[in-house]
Amino acid sequence: MSKKPAFDMSSLLAEKGQGASAEDAPSRPIIKEARQKEVINRRISENTKIASSEFVNLGFKVPREFRHRLRKIAAAQDVTLVEVLREAISLYEKHHTSEI
């Protein structure tokens, strides 16, 4: 029985920076300029940012529904989960000042 010669697949792989798109591939519009002009609605100001070295892990589990509600609030306000929790704690402290 004759052995088939190995198929040369080196022409199928592109080297970094040398790749070419397929002739029938659709071109994508450049959206770089639009993204640069996006305004991010952040309630936290630049001067209140905390260095990442000052953060600690707050490891606890919450019910799935609580997590869903927390993420929904953060997404609706376009803020991080930490910002939602900070605001919740601030409101709690204001409401329960006599107990703290």
C-alpha cells in the first residue's frame, strides 16, 4: 500500500501582521471615531477614585435574585456594582443614624 504524502498546511496560516482577509468577507465600518465621542454617564467623579491597592475582597454569596436586581440597577444607572453598594450603604447610614 502506498502512503499518501503529507498535506502542506503552512500556506493556510498567516504570520502576525501578514494576514489577509478573504475576498468574499464583508468589510466592517470603522467605528473608532464614534467610540471616542461616547459620553460615559458616571456618577462617580474623577477625584473620588480609590487606588486599586486600597481595595480588598468582599467575599460573600447572595441569592441569585438579589444579584440580578443589583446588576439591573447598575446597568440602568450605568454605574458599577460597587457604586450601587456604596450608595445603598450611604442611604442606610442616613436612615439609621441613631443606631450606628
